[in-house]
Amino acid sequence: MNRSRYLGALAALALAAGGVTAQGLAAQGATAGLGASAIDPIAPVHEIPSSVDTTLVNETKGSWFVELESEPASSGTDAKTLTAERQDFRAAAKDAGVDYSVRRAFHTLFNGYSINMDSTQLGRLQRTEGVKAIYPMTQIEIPETLPAGNEPDLATALGMTGADIAQNELGLTGEGVKVAVMDTGIDVDHPDLGGPGFPNSRVVAGYDLVGDDYNAASSNPDRRVPHPDAVPDDCQGHGTHVAGIVGANAEGRDGGITGVAPGVSFGAYRVFGCEGSTDADIMVAAMERALADDMDVLNMSIGSAYSWPSYPTATASDRLVDRGMVVVASIGNSGASGLYSAGAPGLGEKVIGVASFDNTHVTARSVVANPSGAAVPYLGLGNVAAPPTEGTTDPLVDAGTVCPSVGIPLEADVAGKTALIARGSCTFEEKYATAAAAGATAVVIYNSSPGLFSGGGVVDRDIPGIGIPQAEGKALAAELAAGAEVTLTWTADEVSTPSPTGGRISSFSSYGLSPDLALKPDIGAPGGNINSTLPLEQGGHGVNSGTSMASPHVAGAVALLLEAKPGLRAWQVRDVLQNSADPAEWSGAPGAGYLDNAHRQGAGMLDIPGVVQAGATVRPAKLALGESDTRTGGTSTKWVTVRNTTRETVTYTVSHAPALATYGNTFAPSFADAYADVSFSRESVTLRPGGSATVGVTVTAPEATDADQLIYGGYVVVTADDGTAYSVPYAGYAGDYQAIDPITPVMSGGEVVADLPSVATITACAEFINLDCIDPQADYELLPDGGTYTLGTVDGLPDVPYTLVHFQHQVEKLQVTVLDAATGRPVDRRGAYAVDVTGVERNETAGGFTAYAWDGSYTTLRGDTKSVPDGDYVLSLKALKADGESWNPEHWETWTSPTITIDRP
């Protein structure tokens, strides 16, 4: 929000980065690391992604979207054509013998069906006349929120985006703007949200599409059946929390919450029960209802990670934007799973995908230090019971660092005393447990860096345990060293204190890029440690963290912007938001002068006053550079148009600020200051009121080998002569993107844990859809030499071959063809497809896999379905790599199975 401060940071970074390049990087490669360009942060504030658990996890889907040929009604196709297509499909599928059941039919934002069907039908379904594409149905859990042991004030989060200035100085409330919240519903009785009752003065529209008991992932089939209700009340809490951030209004009541846009009206579209998961088709149905209710903005703090911008929830969202609705979606909480973990609908081409930043302040409980009288803020340690709210501790003693495991003993007798311990060298649990075992009556650990912390992994041992800031801990240690007797008096008082991670990207926030190398996320907002509304039954207010909390900050900002500039079109909103956002420094080494990855924070922190008062636009507002083109030396040129929207002549200067790159393991990437070389066709432009000029931006990617898998980025900065800066994030992939092999064995420490792909058989499974085992706990036996199958059942389990595949990267298209084992040729000259599916997600973890069953049938290019006679066969799996060209054989990865013998009884 402070544009001059932001400019100073960018200037300092540009100076620090002068001469820092990735020269010689190609010679070093990924195995050796990136040499001087690799960053090894000291005591990073946020944990670097480490999703390298290689435990085998079944991530198989049992339901599917079927897209038909024509565009849906929202794109102009008439109802008669759409009805005829659906009728023709049903008839053709019946003729082809496709065994499926319809879940939902769509025509407004998506043309087709959602169905239940096992994977043995994929080949014949894809070849059914009228089918354009098949997408796996994703189940979406109620987004995990990460409760804090404190109560941050929403006001500090509002201050991070300037929402307080927009309300108090610019007079904006979002009045007249209707914001749809697709979530767990809204507590319609909450006074901060217009309650009691539905509809009420604030929640003016909505619908419960599922009912309280619904859970898409339940083992009870009755609970997987939706039971809609007219009242979208919230029994879980997530949606109420989200709605409060968008626009709660305390109206002068003590203890209430005021959100970003307290004047908006709400539409509540409930897609979750009281617990568990929902399915993506229910989200599309909710979008269609929001469109019918003429909502202006849609917030979706939900999504399916690792997906594609072509996924139905994303394309349906894009069509909402085409119809005039601004769509905002959380980018996901899968940061620990590494790159390409962003989710749909946030990946949508026209959707505003939102990353999360941590709140700048937390409101924490405090103790009083005696004899100084100083108030000392604290957070509880792990699972240790909350301290009392009154009484005085036994005297403190300075016990030192306390890490017996590395030879650092207690430095004082703590029996009957309160142990003051320094953070560092070992776990909080070891420090706390050691002091407790030695007779301490309380443990106080002080931080090794500024700010508060709440140490995880600590087991309660019936004595209080708290963490306090570094400065307060050192002050207590100094008093003890001077000979004072120091005690702490417990209180119920609260104090506001800076968060050590405030203003940095939240550790859970998902990484881009999109698998088609589009730049995602688009923008960031406060999402870590946010206090907002909860259902009255849950206390009325509380703290949650997640990109779920960041997205409604942006949705509320959109409402303020639409109030201020009612002529703004839906497709223009994201551009102006991105232009005025503030890129943040890297959370791994704050103060070191590095900007965080553009494919992690997008344009940076939302700046509402900057958007409302902007005097220029720069379009496009983000640049996706794709993969380096070796024919041009990795150089590409894009063009941006600067437009002066003020009433005065303004000179704009164009410059470049690089951001950190990532490289290496998808699931646990490393970081490098590998910067692109950026030049401009002109360094400045002078524009009259309303005038515009185009500037060429030439970017030369940093050098990298294909094995480095380097994603680089930065910002084109356009600075007006009054010091106001407008930025455009860019990102690209250095090297040949199709060099990434999407199907790989499961590896750990350089060793093969599971040699996938592999033929397998089921040895245990609790959850079936026809022949498919979709139980995450299912047991499979890998058969590297193949096997013999009856295609019936044995001991109640399907006796069919499965192909288990680990996807380390998204796949454009997956095909499995049946070959004669003796000749190596397809069993039918017209094609023999057992599987044919579009838009395959990468697996969530390093040990995730997807299983595809084969029932002995195949489908020809003409759509005829046939069964093979008994005999020996192999399955040829082909995966079209992300962003690959189907005509280029080098863009396909292939695997051929061992011999599979079909021997029916």
C-alpha cells in the first residue's frame, strides 16, 4: 500500500541483484545444484516444501465429467441444440454398452453430465459419439483451516490491504454489490451478518444444495446422496468465517466484527454438509444458481489442487466472468506439496486466484513480569494445557538452551522453579520434557528471532508451557543475571504484538505455475491468522488460517472497487487489482533483498486504496512467457500498453525487479537467484490525459539444463513521475518443459520404493465403484512379471488387472491401448483403446498413484466396443506431456506392461 516504500524495496533489490546471474548454471545441472545461484537460507521463517513422503496412497477417482461437443447456453448455444445433444449422447452410450449412472445434467455453464462409472469404461466412453472430453471428478474436502492459539484482530488484516482507509477515508462499503459465497453456508442468525432469519437484511439469496448429513467421501452410501434445503444455514463454520471477512458489519455493537466491505449483500450457496467433502459437480450446480440470482461477485474458498485450467469448475467460472460476474477463488493450501499444486477453479483463465499472506499482528494473552511490571505476550506450546488466568509463578531460573541430545544440559536447578529456556538446537518438546522431568513447575521458552511463536509437537506434562518473544526473553535473562528474583503473574489480559511471519507468504499457500505454464496465482491477501465470524453455536467469532481466508479479502475488495467504479467490466477487475499490488520479500530470508517467487505470490499483496485511486493501467497485467525457445536463445518479446487515466500529462518510467526462481524436485523445490535479463523498447513514455503507449518487454531466460526444471520470474515496474508504481508480474520456464517425464517410479533418497507404472492385483479393498477400487487404504500386489486373470471375482474381489501409475506432473491426455503380446500390435487395426481421458492431475504426494482397471474390453476409433478372446496381451500406456503437441512423438511418454494372460473360467 505504501507505494514509495515499495519503490525503495524494488530499487534496493535491483541494486543488490546487479551482476547476479545464472551464468554457468547449465554446466552444473540439477544434481550438482545451482552453485552460487542457489540459496541456502539460514533459519528460514517458513518451512520449505517437503512433501517427499513416499508412502503409497491410492488417489483413484470413481466419477467423471462428460463434456459434449457444443458450448453451453451461457456461451450462446440454444436450448434445442443442447437438449438434442444430450438425447443423442444417451442413445449412443446405450448402443456402445457404456455402463454408467447419471449424477447431474448441465447446460448453462457446462454442456454435459457428471456420472458414476469405473475406469474400465473410459475407452468406450471417449469414443462414444458426441463426447468432447472426459475429466476425473474431484472430491473437495472442506478446506482445512489452521486454528491459532491466539486471537488476531481482523483490523490488522484490513490494514494490510488498506481496507480500513477505503472505508474510513474513501467512504466505501460495497453497498449495492451482491457477493455470492459458495461454501459451507452462512449462519443466517449471526447479527454481524444480518441475522436472525433467512432471507435477512444481508443474506438475501442462496440455497443449500446438499443438506447437513451429506459427505461425498463417506463410507455410508446414504450420506453421499444430497438432500437439498431452501435455507443455506452453516453447521460447520468455514463459510461463516469467509462471509465475515468479505463483509461482516458490527453496526456499533461491542464485540462484533467488521469485514472488508460491510455494506454488501450476500448470496449463500451451500455445497458441504456439516463435515467431510463435496464433489466438483455440486460446485458447478451452485455456480449456475449464483448466475440465476444475478450475483455480482462469487467467492469460492474451495478448490481441487493439482488440476488444469480446462477443468469444468474453472471453465464454468470463466463463463461466469463472460456473463459479467467477477470470480475470486483461493489458490489452495498445498504449499507443502510443492510446485504446480494450485487448484481449480482458481486456475481458471479469467478467475482471480488468490494466495495467502500471514497477518502482521496477533493478539495474544500476556503475563506480567515482576518486579519490572512489563507485559509479556505469549503463545502456548503445542498441546500443553492453557496456563491459568491468575496467580504468580515460582521464581524463574535461567536454564540456558537445554538440549541434552546434543550435549547441552540444564544450566540451573529447576526443581520447584520456572525454567527460562532459549530456543534453538533441538525441539521444543525436548526442552519442555527435560525441564518437566527435572521438577520445573512451568517452562518459558524465548524466541531466537524477533516475534512470537507457538512451538509444535509438545506433549502436555501437567505444567504450563509458553513461548515468548526474543526481546522479552533476553530482558528476563538480564534481570536474572543481575541478581533479581523474577516471577510472572498470569492474567487474562491480551496485547497486540507483531507476528514474526507478518506480511510474508503463508507457508501453506500453494505454488504455481499452472500446468499450461500460465502465471498463477494472480494476487495475494491476508489469510494467515484471521479473526472473523463463526456460527453462534461455535462462539460467534474465532481465528482460522488458509487461502480460504485470503480469497474473501479480495472478494470484498472487488465489491469496494465496483462501488467506486461501477462502469468497470468483470474482465477488467483482475488487471487493475494486479497493477496496484505490492510484491513481498521472500519468506525464506526476510531482509535479504529477495522478492518471493512470482509463481507463489502473483502480483503481490492486495492494495485497495491503490486500486481505487490508480492513475494508470498496464495491460496485460501479467505475462506468461512459457518455456524458453532455444531457437531464439531463450529470448521472447511481449508488449504491454500503459494508459494514463488521470487528467494531467504524466511521464512513466519502465524498469525491472527480479524475483527468486525455483528448481529441482517438484514435491520439494529449491530456490535460486537465477534472474532473467529484461530490456525495454523504451525506458519511459510521456502520456497526455487518456493517452496510451505500447512498450516492448524483451526477456532472456536464465540459463538452465532441462533437468533443472527452473521456473523464473519477476516484475515489470511502471513508475509515474509522482512516485506511484504499477507492476506486472511475469514468469517462465527455463528449458524444454516437455523434458519432464510425468510418469515415474516412486523414489526416496535415490532409491526406487515402488517401480511404477506396474500391473497389479487387489488384495484388499473396502470401497468399489463396479470394478474400481477407490479405497485409499486398499492393498495392491505389484506384478512386475504380469499375471493371469479370469475377469471375474475371487474371494469377493475383482480378478482384473490394474495399471498403477504415479504422476509426478500433470498430463494432457492419457491413453491405454491393448496390444497382442506376440506381435506388439494393437488387437484391432481400427484402434483398441482401454483408457482415454483428458486433463489428468499430478499426484498429491511423492507416493501417490492412480489405478486403472482393464476388464478385457477395448473401443475402436469408430466407437465399437469389443472384448478380447482368451490369450496373452500387453497394455501400452501413452501420456501426452503437459502443454505438449499431440502430433509430436517426443511429447508423449510411453510404457508397455508385462504380459497379461486372460483365462476365463
